[in-house]
Amino acid sequence: MGTEPSAYHRRVAEEKRAAILEAATGLFLASGYDGTSLARIAEAAGVSKATLFKQFPTKAALFDAIVTESWQAEDSGGPEPSAADLRAGLTAIGHRYVELLTRPGMTALFRIVIAELPRFPELGEAQFSRGKMPYFESVSRYLADAHKAGAAEVDDPDLAATQFLGMISNFVFWPTLLLTDWAPERAAIERAVAEAVTTTCARYGT
């Protein structure tokens, strides 16, 4: 017999992993990173400590997993943004970015990092290097590809990505850290994305 886990066991393991990540995020936010033990997380997730330690041997590894999964853009099933069509490509990227920023738990994740940063600077490093930067670099690569395709003139893809993503996040996400009732209507969000696309195309489009 093979030693590969069955589809059922893989599904159970994935469900337990999701429960652990959800419980950890809630406890980190409520009690702080330092004030939350792995034992409490296991209890809140409804799993044994052995199960938790098998997947996440340390609290730092658990936090890294939370950050990585929070920033992992979901596959929409559609085609990749076309580097040959700057407006269409940026529009697709902008909408995916909104979906990412408005994902349940994203605001909570930033609040955890900000609250614990003075005592645990490694949390900020994890959020930056495992979360924000991989996504940012994917947008920078798209802009570099658009430059190579002749659809844009982008000498500094990192700067252009910062400008484009900043126009969206400054309206959609950052206010949520301070304003608990910040929830712009969909039409306003769509306009923010459209304006960011138009501005970026005006600056860099050929």
C-alpha cells in the first residue's frame, strides 16, 4: 500500500489548518501575540496540541503562515493580465487588489502587527517580506512586461507599482485601520480603481 494520504485525510488536514489559522488570528487580535499561547490556539481551533505542533512547531511559523495565506491572491480562473493591453491589465490587477485588501482578516492582520511591532519587530518583517513584497513584486513585474511589450514606457517599475497600488489602497484599505465604520460603496471602489488605471495609463501608457 502507498503511504500518500487519501483525499479524505488531506481534506481533514486542510480544514484543521484553516481552523487553526482563524483561531490564531482572532486570539492574536484579542490578547496580543505575546499573550496568546499555542495551547490556547489549539483549544480555540478544536484540535489537539499534537495536531497544531505538527503543522506549526512555533508561534512564529504560525504567524508566517497567516501572513502568507492572507496575501496570497486567489486565482480568479480568468486569463492573466495582458502586458500588451495596459488599461485592461491594470484594471484586472486593480480589482484583484481590492479583493485582497477587503478580504476578511486583512485589517485585523495589520492591527496585530502594528500593536506588537515595538516588542516583536519580526512580525513586521514577516508581514513585509512574506506578504506585501511578493504581491508588490508581481505588479512590478507586470509593468516591466508591459514596457517590454511596448504598451508602456516604465523606466522604474517599482515606482510605478507603488503609485498605482497606493492610489487604490489609500482609499480602500488604510482608513479601515483607524475608522471602524469605513465601508465605501462598491461604486466608489470601482471609481477609485478606474481613476488609478486612468492616471497610470496617462503617465506611462504609450
